[in-house]
Amino acid sequence: MARNNSGAVHCDDRDRARGEQDWLLSQPRTLIEWNSKYMKTVTLEQPGRFTTGESTQPGTPGPDEVLARVLTIGICGTDLHAFEGTQPFFTYPRVLGHELAVEVMEIGDGVSGLRPGDLCAVNPYMTCGVCAACTRGRTNCCAKMRVIGVHSDGGMCDRILLPAKQLYKCEKLPPAQIPLVETLGVGIHAVGRAAPQAGDRAIVLGAGPIGLSVIEFLRVAGVDIGVVEKMPERLEFAARHHGLQRYYPSHEEARQEEPSMLVFDCTGDRGSMEGAIQLLQQGGTLVFVGLINDKISLFDPDLHRREATILASRNSTPAEHRRVLDYMESGRIDVTAWPTECASPNAMGERFPAWLHREAGIVKAVIEWA
């Protein structure tokens, strides 16, 4: 694990994993047979409590399936809120892990374009393909959506069996960055919902991973970007990294200047979401990207006076994931400077509370699984 001058941490433990495999092969056959049957799994048993144990390894992949080894796992707000006990549509116990970098181990019949050894990002959204949303290409809001690591067990385990269509082969990205394909997918979808034009004035509320993802794609669109973030380290990073001229520690300070035609609330905070419309220009669009397990209320005259458009943004589509991957591998989107902490699975119980409370300005946490 190495840290560059920006403070970002990069983790690639493939050499260590190969050493562990060599050690295993040197052990007595009984130990090898036991390890071929069971795997390490971390389960969130209830809010605030992880347990580490063994579970049965997945079997041979069936038709159109892939057996993959989990390399790294991105930790996002969904995981942190599940740990806190405030995540909507969530039940316990659950094996977390939906932002994944995996290595293909075996492929089933009918799988093309993938082979053992390939590094891949994972689309965690399992969709039905037949509901009203899916048949219109809006698979991101499938009526029967099952997100691995949220509605079903995810990638906090050594091996995982996945439909091959959920994997995107990565040619250039290191394992520490591959989980961010899913994170950035949320940003590209949110920006696409608002359909910005070059030169539009926008403001992003919240400079965590999702807020930064939105900023990245607003930048690609040529938009004039501002940001509101109450945490000084995050605000300073967003402003410095993106060269922003408009950056504010509060809604109140942002309201002293001209409103924006596009407002993206990425906080999942009730007060911010209810106050976001005060930053919106006449005829503008407000996009709720962050999610809260609560009701929010808006003063109706504020909406009608502006003739405001209010949108929700949820997840992303396979086509958007592929665009994100193209942007990352071409260098048009570069997340190497994001302040990132890499941790081992054994450290999660200790580090999750710190990440939940946004300790030391860490923007993204990554678990080095393999």
C-alpha cells in the first residue's frame, strides 16, 4: 500500500494474494481440501456488529455465469447507513459489498469476452427485464430491483458467483479504483437526468463520493460548478482538485450569490434537501441524488414561483457503467487524487464508525479483500 503526494492511498495486494496461495499449496492435503470447501465471509449481523466466519464456497459456474475472486470492495453510504441501522429497504443479517473489483476464475458455458485472470468491475443491480421501467431501458429503477450486498448477499467473501453480463472487463484500472465504476455511475446518471448544457450554472450540495462523482461529469459537460460542503477537508479538496471558484461551507453563504439553474443534492440530509430549492434559479432543475429514510417537505409557493423541475436520481444503467469505464481508462476522469483509505477486512469493525462520521476528510474507503 502506497500513498502519493496528494494524500490518496493506492492498494494492490495481488502479489500478497499469490504468496498466500503458494503457502496454501505447501500445506497438508487436509488443509487444502478444507480451504477448497470453505471461504472467509464477513456478515453484518445487526447494526453496528460484524462477524467473521466461514461459508461454503460457491460451486462451478453454470451457463452464462462466472466464478470470481473478490479483490477489493468500495465502501459507500449504503454500507455505512446499513451499519448505522438507517438504510431503507434493508434487512439483517447481510453480507455487504456491492462496489467490487473481481478477478475471473472460471466461466460457464455460453460466456464470451471473459476468461480466467480478467479483472472486472461489477454491475450490482440485478433487474427483472420485464417491468415497465426495464422495457423502456430504465433498468436503474427496475420494479423488482435486487442489489447484491443490499437486498441479497454481496461481495464480502472470497468467491462470488455472478451472471457474466454483470461484469465489465477492465484493461487499465488497478483494483483499488475499479469499485469506483459503480460510484461514478451514480454521478453520470444524475447529471444525465438534468441534461446540462455547456455554460449552465450548477451547484452540488455535498462533496462526498457521490457529490464528487456529480462534479466530475458536470465538468465533462462544461458546466460552471459550485459546491456546498460543511466539512472543511472535503470542501477544500473539492475546490482545489476541480479548480472551483464557488465553494461554500453552508447553504446560507451560498444563498448570498446568484442562484443556479441546476442544483444537485447529494447529502441525504433532510435539512439540506428541504433547503435546496432556495439555491435554485427561476425555471431551474433540482435533482435529489442522495437518499434519506424519512419524509421531506417543500413549501409549495417556492416550487410554483420558480416553475421548478424536481427530479430523483437512482443508480445507473449498464450503458452508463460502460461510459464511466471508458472515461476512467482514457484518463478523462481521474480519481487517483481522491483521499482514500485502504483497510483490511479485520479492521472494518473499528473503521466503519470513523468512516460513518467522515473522519479526517476521507472521501472513499476501500477494503483490500484479497
